[in-house]
Amino acid sequence: METPQLPISETEGRPSLGLGYFMVLVRRLPGTPAGEVTGIVERLGTGEKRPFRSSGELAQVVAEWSSAQDRSG
């Protein structure tokens, strides 16, 4: 499978689509329904870490960080 090519910003040499890299530690707590997760997400390159208590909260954190990157970048 071929990796899609992303447009690169000519001035900064980085993806211009507001992309970010994240590392996610996911835990599933015993006794919780299937699909329920909790954990910590780290925004790579910044060291920012935030806990999350659901997949929806994880998506919200990533969306907030991506939106902030778009405004600053």
C-alpha cells in the first residue's frame, strides 16, 4: 500500500494541512463497556499532555490542538 503524499509548505517545510503528531496511551478499565477507553494524549514536539476519559474527549483534545495549530501557523 502506498502512503499518500501531503502538500508541503514552501516556507516552513512542514505539512500545510494543520496536521499534528500525537502519542496516545489508551487504557480500558475492567468492568467498563466495550469501546470505553481512558488515557493520556501527548502532542509531540510540544510536550503537552492531557488526560481523557472517553474516545469523544480524546477527539475533542486533538481537534482543539489542531485548531490552535491552524491559528498559529
